Amino acid sequence: MQDALPIVIVAVVAVAAVVGVVLLARGKGVYDDIRAGDFVQRPDPPALRDADIAQMQAVLGRRAPDDDLRAEVRALVEARNVRRVARGEPPLDVDAEVERRLSELDG
């Protein structure tokens, strides 16, 4: 019984080696399905892209500046105004500049 063990081991290894060589020769490996192209973003179809743009424009068109946005723009304009005065330039009308910037955001 123990004399058969080395024969079985050699036979299993030989069969596995033959199967491995045959599979290698066929050329299609597991990693052939994994390509860099799978991770590349493909462009959306033009109709879908146009629909998304129209939807975003509709949302932006409905958006009115809220108090937080108005306060943030005012703080930006006031800070720029302080720098203008420090450079010796005439100060801006803060309210008019805030409205101008908010109108630029609306498009």
C-alpha cells in the first residue's frame, strides 16, 4: 500500500502539469477579462447629456439667492472693499456690487 503512494503523487502531479500546460497554451487566462478600459469613463449618449444639461439649467433658473448666499457674497465684497481702500482706490458701493455678483450667479 505504501509503495502505491509515490506513484499516485507522481501521477497527480503529472496530470496537473499536463492540464496546466494545455490551459496555458489555449491562451485565455482569467486576467484577460480585466482591462484598463473597464475603468475608463465612457461618454454619455448625447440625448442623455442634453437632458441632464436642460435639467440643471431648469434647477439653476429656479434658484433664488438665499440669505446665506447673500451674506457670503456681502462678506466677500466687503473684504475686497477693505483691500481696495488699503491700496488707495475708491471704495465700491457694497449693495450695488452684491446685487451685481448675485445677478452674475443667476446667469
